[in-house]
Amino acid sequence: MSDQMVPIFRVKDAAKAIAFYQRVGFVLEGTHQFAADLPVYAFLLRGNVQLHLSEHTGDAPKRSLAYFWVQDIDAIADAVGQTVEQAPWARELEIVDPDGNRIRCGQPNSGTS
């Protein structure tokens, strides 16, 4: 495995957040709880991109932001009912999960890497 950086988003309700991210193509790889009455930590994957969701209060600040390069931004736009905007560097849109965390998605313009 090569080196990777994985964003961790703080969520209040892991089940609700997992359902949101599954709508835009993430797959739930698993969850962890030390006990049934303790916070949930979830592992999601979309292609080679990992995302972790945590109900633990100290794991991440509220309302974080991550940038996510994608190959088919139109599929994400369709899934969330949003319009893609054209920026000088990419076609972009921003999705906001139920806890206010934001993922800005970008599909590079033709000829841009």
C-alpha cells in the first residue's frame, strides 16, 4: 500500500451520515465500537478514496472540508440534485453532509492534470 491521507469527519449520527455518503457512491467497509453504548467509528471507500466518520467528540472538528478529485462529477451531481459549476481549473460542486461537513468535488478540465 502506498502512503495515503484519510480525512476524518465528525458526525453526530453515524448511520445517517453513512446513508448520505452511500448515496454519492461510497461503500461502507466497516464500523467499530468499543461497546454498544459507545460512539461509532466508520470506514468508507469510493474507488481509492477513503473517508472515516467518527461520533467521538475529540476526533475531528465540526464542519470540516475535504477536496475530492473525481472522474464523473455529473454522476455525483445527479445523486445529490445539484448543478456543476465551471471553475478555471475544474468542473466543481460542493456537497454538505447532515453534520455540516463539506466535500468539494472537482473533475479536472480537459488537458488539466
